[in-house]
Amino acid sequence: MLTIPLQAQGQEGGWITFLPLILLFIVFYFFFIRPQTKKQKQEKNFQDTINKGTRVVTTSGIHGKIAEVTDDGVIIETMAGKIKFEKSAISRELSIAKYPENAPAK
């Protein structure tokens, strides 16, 4: 029978084994977590500063113009009529390039 003696690993290489895991976490943070939190902050800021007359798109894809802003939501005027939505359901503002009438007065 053949016996193979095992050597104990020294303490000098202990932290180096965790280096790939640490680098992986840093990559995930900068490429996934940080951009997502930045996008959430921008969307929250947009929802808090919604004004009457702004053309918006809801998260469900409904396009319309804000007719009224209330404490608990907004009323959006669409081609089918007026619909009440929560502010959190507003996804984005329609671009000024596509709708030049949304451009601020010069």
C-alpha cells in the first residue's frame, strides 16, 4: 500500500484564496448593483417632480398627458379619456425630440 503524506497549507496564502471572490463582488457591484440604484434614484426624482402638461408613458405602456397631479397619484389624459394612476406607475417622460411641443418656452 502506498501512502502519500499531506502537507498543511501555511498562513501566508490564506487571504489570496478569497481574492477572486472579492474581485467578483466588485465587478457585480459596479456593473449591476450601482447602475440599478442610480436608475431607481433618477426614476424616483422624476416621479416626484411631475408637472401638469407633461407627456408620459406608464409602466404598462399607456401614453398620455398629465391633466392633474394629486397627493396620491396623477390623472393622465389619453385618447380614450382620463385615467388615474399612482405616481409610481409613471415610467418615463416622452422625449422632446419626438414631441417638440413639450420643449420649454424660450
